[in-house]
Amino acid sequence: MTLAVKKWGNSLALRIPKDIAQTLHIEDNSLLELTLENQTLTIKPKANTHLEDLVSKITETNLHHEIDTSRSMGNEEW
């Protein structure tokens, strides 16, 4: 498939055909990863971050301890 690059402001834009966007689950404002290697541009969807992935990165060294919020800590009115 051959596509034309078009000027968009001071940048260049490439339109992604609807069938390819649907296949790759790319929507408006989706994040894409661009890599350039050996004069070849590769574009791929950036993986969505899932809660399980984030939680799996919690360790003893970056774990925050609980904070008691049941009592006033300043001039707050409850």
C-alpha cells in the first residue's frame, strides 16, 4: 500500500486507513511508538498500561505505607 505524506502545520502527517486502524485498535488520540532503524520507520501501537502490570512493579523499596486519614491533620472541616 502506498500512502502520501501531507503537511500539517509545521509537521508532516500520515493518514492511517480505517481498516488498518480497526485491526490495530488505533483510535483518535491513541499513542503510537515510532522507531527508526536502518532508514526504516516502524510505527506500532503503544501497549496499554494495565493495572496488573503496574501493581506487579511494586517492591518493598517503592511501597508507600498506609496513611491514617480518619482524623484531621490540619484545619480541615469535616
